[in-house]
Amino acid sequence: MAPHSACSFGPSPFLSVLKVLLLIVSLTCTSAAQEKSKTAEFNVRPGGMVHSFSESIGEYSCSFTYASQGGTNEQWQMSVGISDDDRLFSCSVWRPQGKSYLFFTQFKAEVTAAKIEYASAFSQAAVGGQRDIALKEEEYTVGDSTVTHKDGKFRAELSKLTIIARTRHDEL
């Protein structure tokens, strides 16, 4: 396997992950006063009923709709943000404690006013020396504006969902 050049611009999982990391760092370093990012806490509630939570910045929004069973309420977070050049919108939904003990019967994340370029779902979020554990690609579907579980393939484990979407801003 040939080593990747740092200047290579071809499709590469490493470059995709690097873009995501750079966006997250950019969004984290952005001042809240500029309204480029925000994080909100919400409860994920079991009981089998469909629930939804949404956050937005300007014209861009992200909603997380789910149904889960077992256990008690869990504290989760949603972060949304816009890159400094207004070309990328991000949405992350995760359980800060790392692993959810609820069984998700369904989930769907949807972004508006942007087209998904990258999305990933995880059964465990990185916490305390642990690392993210990705769901298998066969467990969920990524569309232009949604990330959705696949009936019959999704194993009911979800602890984190990350979306990077291209905004519709055009250069002049």
C-alpha cells in the first residue's frame, strides 16, 4: 500500500476524517458571540414513542428523531455549527458518557438548507480513553439530507451521530 502524500487531493478516508477534525476544531474555536456554533443538552427518553430534538443556526437546522426502549432517560447533546467560510454545516448528536444503554428501535437525523457530504454513526462515543466504535455501513443509510437506520440491519445501538453538510452558498 503506497503511503498517502500530505498534498494528495484524491479521495481518501484519511482526508475525510482530517476535514471533519479540522471543521470540529474550527467550530470549537469560534466565538459563541459570532453564532457560528452552539451545543444544547436534551433527554433521550425510552418507552417506544417517537421523539424529536432540533437545533439551528440561521437558515441551517438539524433534527434528531428517534424511538428507544429500556432503562431510564439519558442526557445527550447536540452541537450544530457553521464553518468560518459558511460553506459547511455540522451536526453532532451524542451521549457524553460514551455508551448508551437504551435500545434504539429507529433513528433519523435530518439537515435543512445543506447537502450531506459525510456522515457517520457510532455504537460508542469516545470517552475516558475509549474510542468511537463505528456502526457497520449496512446498519444505516446516508441520503442528501438524512441519515436513517436500516430496518432489519440496525442493531439498536447508537451513542453518536456526526454529519458534515455543504451549504448552498455559491461564490460570487
